[in-house]
Amino acid sequence: QVQLVESGGGLVQPGGSLRLSCRASRSISSIFLMGWYRQAPGKQREFVARMYSFDSRNYADSTKGRFTITRDNSENTLYLQMTNLEPEDTAVYFCSAQLGVGEAYIWGQGTQVTVSS
């Protein structure tokens, strides 16, 4: 098993940037898939970005070109660099991990991102 702890959320003005971190309780180098999801008030949780252990990455259409997902195996940490933020990006952002193919997703507790002037 692994525990995930997100950090880095906060209040930012439109057009600003934030970097979210997701620190794992153990090595992430062998974790099959790690990603970011978000949930805005009154909406369902939605996919933001994901990264496979073999470095393949996918992004939601709404975040492509603005968000970048990376992982630092030496720090056991997954990152989400967010630029050119929009009010529509306001949500609680969750880190996820799938240890192996077909296994259940593990979730962090979330970190709030608010984009507002």
C-alpha cells in the first residue's frame, strides 16, 4: 500500500501559476500509474493528468498546454505544474495512484486550488 499527501494549493489570480505536490509514503518508481483529478463544488471528480511508470503522459483537453505532470522518483513525489490558471480551474485537486494494472485507485486527501481576482 501507499499513502499520498498533496500540498501546494492556494489562492491565485487568473493567469497565475501554482505547483502541486503529491508525496508518497514509499518509493514511486514502480507504481504503474499516478495522476491528478479535481472536483469542483457540485460537480463530479474529473481527470486532469496522468503519468505511467514508463513516462507516457496524458492530459485532459481543458488542461493540455497549461498543466505539466512530472514525477521525481528520488523524492517519491508527483508534481502538477499549473500555468495560465483560469477561474474554471477552481477545485479540490486529488492525487491518485494505481499500483499495478487493474488494481484499485488510491487517493490522497486533496488540496484546494482557488483561482479568483
